[in-house]
Amino acid sequence: MTQHDNPAVAEPPLRRLDHKLGRVHDGTYTNSDFIIADAKDADMAYGVTAAGPRPEAYIPVGDAAPGRYRTRAEYLDAMRALIGQGEIDILLTSASNGERLAAGGDLAADPDLTLAVRANDTTDIWNQRGSQYTSLPSLPFRTADLDAVRPFCDLVLYSITFNNDLDLDRKALDEYSRFRAEAAAVGLRHFLEVFNPNAPDRLDPKHTGPFVNDSIVRALAGVTSAHRPLFLKMAYNGPDALTELAEHDPTLVIGILGGSAGTTRDTFELLHQAERCGARVALFGRKIQRSESQLDLVDHMRIVLREELSPADAVRSYHEALGEAGLSPFRSLEDDLEITEPVLREA
């Protein structure tokens, strides 16, 4: 049964996200329709350190001490500020934080925003201090209860990681199939995150992009329209891999995840390159959360997308905005103009 078959399940209201996706699908997309998601679901991966260190704090790796990391309250405040700014299309949170924002009326500051909740937390995102989980082959796991999420949210993220291990990959697909049926029964839409292999079995690194592309197309080939994801969230594996997938099936709306915080130039360069190669969504977590000014960074992401400034000039403008706000940049302008992520140097 799908949400369309069940009269008790209400259709979700159309929001900014839906209108933009409509223009992507009907061929009228312009760069102002690019979708930005703020990925504030890191508490399901990092725990206490999710909101990032305080700028002034010196934090030896693995240590614990009060006052070194931003608190849950500060994490929620950062979400509220971005909601109020009105520039993001999706706010992705954990179920507990999404519930808190919805119950507090915070989403009313931008009724056109779509709240999304992470529906599963596979073991390859478990990143507690001192842990080794991220280096071990991904296993399916789900904390969130879909029935409990549905009263305040109609869009969830489901993630999957293929490692070229037959038994593990088959199990992951079985769990995804069960999730799709459950989500449809309660009227939840979803988007699909496909991580690069975290512990691949006999996979040449040069085949990562093609392997992920093929895995996505193969996994969705048997899924009919009622159960397909609204869009994808995946790593940027270079211009050739992204362009190949975008050209292969234009009905697959591709979103790019942010990965590590990197430099400000990395953020703008990733956005610029991915959009040119066919991505229509950016889902950035640490790149936004660990910036000096989240609101100014998102403003400049839109400027880059509108091609009003090049990525390099946007870095310069961002530093000017920091100065005007009395904020000290984490890096010198020269260092912040560097492209440090190897995949971004391929273009």
C-alpha cells in the first residue's frame, strides 16, 4: 500500500522544495532552482561533538571536557537562525531535534521550508570519539520510528552503503526494501543517500565512481515510481562520474553531500562544479556548521549558484562580510582560497 492508496494518509503540502523539483523535472530549471539542504543530523553520528568545537577551544583528539563543544541548545539555535534566514530549502535533523523544532513552532519562521529527518543510522556513520565503527563494513541499523516521525515530518533520509560484499550489500538492500514499504504505509516520502564504500572488498579505488553509479541505477531499476526517492544524496566523485549519472537518467535528481569542512574555497568550488555537472541539490553539514558565519556562508552559496561571483571571488567577498560583522576568519584569505580536496582539482 502506498500513501496514494491509503485515504487516511494526507498528501504533504507543496513547499519550495516541491516547486523546485517540479521545474527540474519539467525542464524549466534555472540555477535559482538549485536546492540547498542544511544537514544538521550529525548528532546521529558524532554525539556530543556534533555541533562542532567552539572557535576559541583547543581540543586534543578524543578528550572530553565541559565547554569545548557547542551544546545541543546552541545546535538548535543555529538551525533556528537558518530557518529564519529563508535561504535553505530543507533542514535535515535527527528525529529528536526535528520534533523539538516542530513542537516549539520554530518552523513557522519559514513555512515554505521542508523539515526532513534521518530515518536510519547505518553503522558506518557511528563516529564516537575513540571508536572504530567507520572503518568496519557498514551494517544496516535504524533508530527512528517512522510512525513517531510522521506527525511532524513528511520527508525522511534513508542511507545505504555498498561495499562490494555480496552478503552485506544484499542485506542492505533487503532493509531498504522493508523501509520503503513502511514509509509508504505511513505517508512518508524519502530521499536516498548512497555513501561511497567505507570498507570495500576488492574494489580498486579508481572504480569507486563507476561502482557507486552502477549500484544506484541497479538498486532502483526494480523500484516503481510510488516508492522511488525524491532525489539522491551522494559523494562528488569527480566531473566524469557525476555527468555520467546525470546524463544516464535525468529523472534521478542528484544531490551532493559536503563531506569534510575543508576550506571556504572547497565549499564554493564543490557547489560550482557539481551544479555544472548536473547536480541539483547540495546537502552540506560540516561545511555549513563549522564555518565562521553560517548565514553569510549560505548567502554566498546562493551568490555562487547565481554565477554573480566565481568561487574564488566569493571567498574574498565572504571574508569581507566576516570583517564587517567583526568576526575573525579561521584561516588567512590566502589559505582559504586554496582547493584542498583532491577530487575538486580534477576539473
